[in-house]
Amino acid sequence: MPLDAICLSAVVRELAPQLEGARIEKIQQPFRDEVVLLLRGGRRLLLSAGANQPRIHLTDQLRDNPAQPPMFCMLLRKHIGSGRIAAIAQEPLERVVTLSVDATDELGERSRYRLVLECMGRHSNLILVAQDGRIIDCLRRVDFEMSQQRQVLPGLFYRLPPRQEKLSPLSVSQEEFMQELADCPGDEPLNRWLLDTFTAISPLIARELVFRACGATDACAAVENGRLWPAFSQWQESVKEERFTPVEMERDGKPSDFTYLPVVQYGSYVTCRTQGSFSQLLDDFYVEREQAERLRQRGQDLLKTATNARDRVRRKLALQRQEYEKTQDRQQLRLAGELITANLYRLQRGDTKLAAENYYEAGCPVVEIRLDPRLSPQENAARYFKQYAKAKTAEQVLLEQMQQGEGELTYLESVLQELQQAEKEQDFQDIRWELSQGGYLRGAQRRQQGFQRPSKPREFRSSAGLRILVGRSNRQNDQLTGKMAGPRDIWLHTQKIHGSHVILFTEGAEPDEQSLLEAATLAAWFSHGRESGKVPVDYTPVRYVKKPSGAKPGMVVYTTYRTLFVTPDGELVKRLEV
């Protein structure tokens, strides 16, 4: 569920004693819509203005910073860097949280700034406000064309978002409640009536209140019979008394929702688990969802680039094959030149064709040769000989180009396979750097060491305790096979199928059959053959694996190998993962 106003109040209530008086040591903006305040004592305060998951909470997750800080991040560092958080407050029943920060202004005087987080779905924003109430800057600038109700621009006075014309659920009395309910049509669902009548109530809470009152989430007003108010008033009192419980709901072992009170509407279909704090709840709930969304966004442009490059190479190869097929008829060009030369006495300028006996074939059949009437007989013969020589040269050049194209096509398909199985942001960063180095991403900035944590291969342990590493990218495959592995370690790769390099570290001994089988299963799983029934996997000592000079990243040749046929097994992968 989105972070509604009441759940947000529970978060703010929890954060207040931890933040008030805390000094800001660093400010980071890992993504366009997220700011992280690093506080003294090692705590990290996340403020997210993302359209799908706006929120504020303490976080334990480490986020990579861009090589160049965004302008808004630099502005925050200028004004509130090294400042002290004086207070955190929420607008009553609104999804707006304000951090008051005491810091030194440009003149060296103490000034109080406000960092306002508006958790309003796609209208979410993070706004820095000066002491005089004017906006210094914001994550998303809103001009008159975007909104006629409220502009959010530097220099304007900050105003709160327009309030909804709904009743407050915390101040409504029983008489007012019943009067409003009496005007509700009998066939209207009660949960819809609650959402339309009161502010700060989320769809999940509306369904929960109706379920507690009527035993069904879709009950209508006609069957209410005065049971809704007791459930509503009980919830009202718990909110007023700030009896909040951080509850995470799980379905099929995966987080599905969260709220601030125990939920019973789902019965046994959903497991409710109480977290230690709301920060822990939000951090755990959003970590996988946020990572998946970030990976999808980061991977889209790379996937498009690699796919376009692959399709371009395919089209180029198709044209080259057509040209190559044409060069295979070059003997007819040589024959035409020789027959013209043998029949020069019969020709004169202006002739358009020559009918001559082909004395190279048995029976000397008559062949017809087209002539250019603008050329002399000698020039026509020379033209055919020149076309023959050109076709002969083109055959050799096209063979080399097609060989290079096949190698490039194989490389790009391996990149697409890596993108499909990428799991971390570092995986995409490595692939982006790789494509940039290969000239496929024009203008892309190279990854700068020191700003990004290095990517590491996937690590596993066989049943016998042997270490197994699996490359995440072509560059990592090169490093894994060429630098990290010893000559007696075992190298594995799917046969004629794009996949990752796998190294079974033998520690100088002969590997057992079970470890070989498990390493081969990993090679099959991290390949294009993951969905196949039986996958051939070649294996050989690393000393037999060589990288040709000038080859693309991840491309190797190997000899003296054996082959195992294995079935990809996801459960085995989970069991062996370190």
C-alpha cells in the first residue's frame, strides 16, 4: 500500500527522538528522486520522492553514488551540510513531512531551513525552503503549465498542497458519522464510502474496517445495521492514542503489503509479521521492490542498445552473405572475357551481344555474352576481367568481414544473456562500461573507480566444499578465467550456448565427480539453456583455455575437453550459494 498519512505519522513519531538534535555529516543523492542524509553516529535517513514509493525512514541499505553529484544534491550540501536537525513534524493528516535544520548561511549567520518531503504519489517532491519561507529549489519544479493550483519554483513562497474536501476521521463524532452514512446509497460498498468521505484512510484500512464490522470486505451500506461505527471508533481511538504496530504482510513467502495495525481480512492467505520498527519495516519491504525497479530502469537502455546493435549486425551479415553468393559466379565473368578475346575479329564497336562457342565445355555449346555498345571489343573484355578480379578480391574480404561479424554477433548475444540474468546494479554498471568501451554506447561516461563498489563473481560451494565462481559479465569472465583461476582449476562453459564462465577451484587436487556435476549444473543455469531439459557443458583445465589476440571480452578457445549433459536446477543453485 502507499504510505498513507496515518502510517506516515507513525513513522514520524518513531523518528522524532532519533533525529532531533542529530548533525548532518554528509548528503548523497544516489538516484534522481532519492536523498540520503548521513547523520552522526552512522545513521542514514532516506527521503524518497519517487512516484511509486515516496517515504522517509532510516535505512541500512548502501546505495551507490553517481560519479558527479546532481545539482540538487550540491545545493543541499551548500545550505544544510553540517547542519543540525532541530525538529521533524508532519502536517496533520497530510502526507507532508518537514525537517527543520539549523545551519550557517552564506553570511555566516545561523539560519533555519526547512526540507519538505511531499509524499503525494506522482506529485511527490522534496523542497528546500529558506527561513523567510521562499523556495530555494526542489527536485521537481512545477510551473503554471503543469499545475494551475500551485507552482513550486525557486523564489516563490512555499505553500502546502491543496487539501482534499473530506472529513477528518479523527474528529468526527458518532452523530456526524451516522448522518453521513445515512446519505449513502444502499448498494454502495462501505469501503468505497469510507474512502470518499474521510481523508487519510487507505484502501487497505477501509477494507479492514468493513471486514471487522461486517465480516466481508465488499459489504454494502444496506447490510451495515449500525456495526460499522463500533469498528471505526475503535480504530479511531487506537490512532489517537498512537497505538501503532509495524506489520508486514507476506504472501507465498514474499512481502505483499504493510500497515500500522494487525490485519485479519486475508485470513490464512496472508501471513502478518511484526517488525521491530517502522524504519526496518519500510527498509525491508522496499529493498527488493526498489532494486527490481531500478534494475529494470537501468537495464532498459542497455537492453535496447545491445538489441539494436545485434539486429544491425544481423542485417549487415545478411547483406554480406548475399554479396558473397554473387562472388561465387565469378568464373562466368572470366569466361566471358576470354571468349570475347578469342572472338575479337568478329566484333566491332557498337555490338550489344556476342554469340560464341564455349570451347571450355564438351560439345562447345553456344553462349550469349552481353556487350556495352559504348566500348570497344577490347574494352568489353577488359571490363569482364576487371569484374572477375574484383569479385575474387571481394570473396576474401567478405569472408574476413563475415567472420568478424559472426564474432560480434556472438558477443552481443552473450551481452543480452548477461542482461537477462543481471541481479545487481553493479552488473549493469559493468555491462554499461563494457558496451561503452566497445563503442556501442556513444557519449557514455566511463565508470570511475572509487565511486562504485566493484562487482564480484557469484560464489558457490560444492557439496565437497570446493569453491565455485561464476562470472557476471564478459569482462568479469575474462578476469575470472585469465587472472583468478589457476592452470589446474577446472573451466566450464555450455557447449555452443551463450553463458557465463564457471571456475571450479580444485586446490591442486583432482576434483570429485559430484563437484564437477554441480559446477556443470551452475554453468547450465547461468546460460541461455536455462529452460532446456539437457544442456551440454564442456569442461577442461584452465591451462587449455586461451583468449585469441584482439578477441571480444569473454571470447576464448579451448582444447582437450570433455562434455557433461546436465539439467538446470534452480534449487541446487540456491543450496550451493554462499
